[in-house]
Amino acid sequence: MGEWKQMQTQRSFKFAFDSISSHSYSYHPRIRAPKTLLPKNLSLKRMSTSSKFVPAVARARLAQLATQLPLTGSIRLERVALHQALTNYKYPVLSLPSEITSEIFVQFLPSYPERTSFGGPSSPALLLQVYRQWHDVALATPELWSTFKLQMGWRDTPAKSARRQCLLVEWLERSKNCLLSVELACSTIELPVVAAALFDALVRHSERWQDMTLSLPYQHLHRIAGSFPMIRDLDLDVSWAWGSDGTQVSPLRNFALQTPNLRKLGLKPEPNFNTFKGILPWSQITVFSGYLEEHDAAHVLRSAGALGECSLTVMAGDRRHRTKNVSPIPPRHNLKSLALHSTKDRLRLAKALAKALPALEIFDVSESLLGYGNPVGTLSAMCPPGYTGRLKLRDARKAAEVYKKAYPNVEELLVEPWVEPSYGCCACCDISDDEY
């Protein structure tokens, strides 16, 4: 009797192996495989390791068997054999060396400046849930945990904030000695304790900062003071810098940033620009973007001699500075790309840039910044009529033909006409500079 059962098992294995290459049907969810387990024998081992065994075809055969009624003994044996073969099958991707698997995981990361999140489809935390070996390889790959983004807002509950704080500490520990690329946004003052703990945890690894995007309340700006020897890209967005009486807070005292390798800088400082004016290495900055007052924008253009790319949004600023002339800016021979945006007349800055852009290749400017009287004449003082680069005029009231006539040799001329807004969000939208 025992020999007969063994023969029946062998035949079932052979039949399953021979038939999985020609069937594909849908799976019936109400019919489940029997819990009967067959002993592992040589035939089963050969079926799961043979080069002819295709797991997808085996699953299709199982789906077909699940729809066959009545459930005879031979069908039961075949289904169990296929289940055992799929269980014992060694997928090639799981047999790769750990070093190759680790490199594949690193390629899973998004390209800079994109960063992963603590959760979601782009998070490396998903690799910890697939396979035990992948779990160990992922934890042993510090590059996976060296780039991430975290945003906290006023809607976050204390429990959620505490959980994110724990995740931040875990990821920083897993990254070991890798350079960090982090985006941390905590623009609310409703969670001062949590915000302080987040930035304190991040500053403890300041020697590994490389590419940082930080959005923080002005009240916590002092927490990122210190030495950052490896940082090359810093983007600061400082908020909540206005007092209850509508005045700007005073600049921080004894605030220092030591950034010897900083090359790319972004600033959206609502507080007094004097906080940053004397502590940043302007002479070595090559890429800059920011929201600044007219005099502060001129200071950046005047101090950053190595600047090659610059994007400025010029704001109204302090009323005390609006009657002062802007000192001329010396020629910037390294400046190749310049964008100047403003919704108001900033003629003083435009005049200060006369003859200061000899090497400019890309110029993106709002017509309002050139003055409403003679914008073409102001532009000609900045870019001579022989300019051959790319020119873009935003919110232009002058016709495109006027600029085409003034600059016939440009590589590309783009003129966006001014569109009158249909409504304002509030009464202050229509306030002029003099009434500000």
C-alpha cells in the first residue's frame, strides 16, 4: 500500500510539472487549497529547481485547478505539489550577493534634489518589509537613510510629532558617516518643544550636512548656528519674523554660521537681512536665490563676485530705505544667468546694474522693475543693444515688437504681456510703495 501511494505522488509531481506550461485561468477565491502536506522528495526538488520551471506558469496552473470541480484526489495532489514547488523555488534576485543588492537599493533613491519620505512608495523603509535578507541588507546600507524630507505643521498631533521625531533619530543613526541631504520643514510656532527637539537632533550631525533645505520659525533660527564644514547647498526659509505690532524682529546677535564649502544658497528671510549679511561667505557663492529688499539685493550682487547664477525677487522692504539711492554695482564677469522679479517699480536697482552684466547669457526680468517711464531705455543700460543671449520680459506693457526692434540679435526673445487681475485678495493688493 505504501509503494502505491508513493507511485501516485510521483505521478502527481510529474503531471504538475508537465502541465504548468500551457494553462492560464483566473483564480476562484472561494476554493482554497487543501492543508494536506506531502513529503518532500527528489521529484519535488527537481521540479522547483529545474531551469524549465516557470513560477508564473505554475501560478496560472494553480488558478486553473482552483476552478475545477469536483475536487478529486489527483487534483489535490497536483495542487499541493505546485504549492510546494513554488515555496521551494529560489528566485534569482534573492540569490544575488549582498553587495550587488545594496547597490541596487541605492539606485532606488530619487535623484537630487528630490528626497525620500519616511513613508510612502518612495521610502526605503519598504525594503524592510519584503524579505528578511533585504531587511538586513537595507539596514547595512547607510546611503539609503542619508537623504529624506520631513514636514511638520500645526495640524500634527503630539503623538504623530513624537513618532516623527523618533524616525528622524533612527534615520540619522542608520546613515552612520554618510553625508546628509535633508529637507526639514517646521514653519509653525505651535509646536515649539517638538521643533526644538527636531533641529537639535539634526544639528548634532552638523559635520555631515551637505545639501540642506530648512524651513523654520525665526524663533528657532539660533539652533542651527555653528560649524558646517561639508555643507555646499543651503536653502533657508525663515518665517514668523514679524511681531504682533507689525514690525520686524531684531536681527540675532552672536549668530554665526561657518560654511567654508558653501556654494549654493537660497534665502527667504522675512527677518532683517543683517542677520545673514556679515556671517555668510558671499565671495564664494556661485548660485543664489532669494526674496530681498532692493538694497539687500544690491549687496548680494556687489559682494558675490563668483556668482554665476542668480534669481532675486525684490520686495518693498523698509520704508526708511526707499528714498536712498542704490550704489552702483561693479561688473560681474562670472554672472551668466540673472532673474529679477518684482511687482513694483525698482528702478534704483536697475540703474545700479547699468554696465554690470558684460557676460550675461540669460536675462529674465519683470518690466515693472525697469520703471514704467522708459523700460526699454533702462534695459539698454543693463544689456547693450548688441546683446545676443536669451531675453525674457515678464508682465510687459510694451508690445513685443518694441523689444524685438531694440534687440534684433538675441538668441531667444520671450515677452509675456501684463494681464490685469480680475480681483484682489484684499485692499492691500493695490497699495503703492509710497502708501505701504
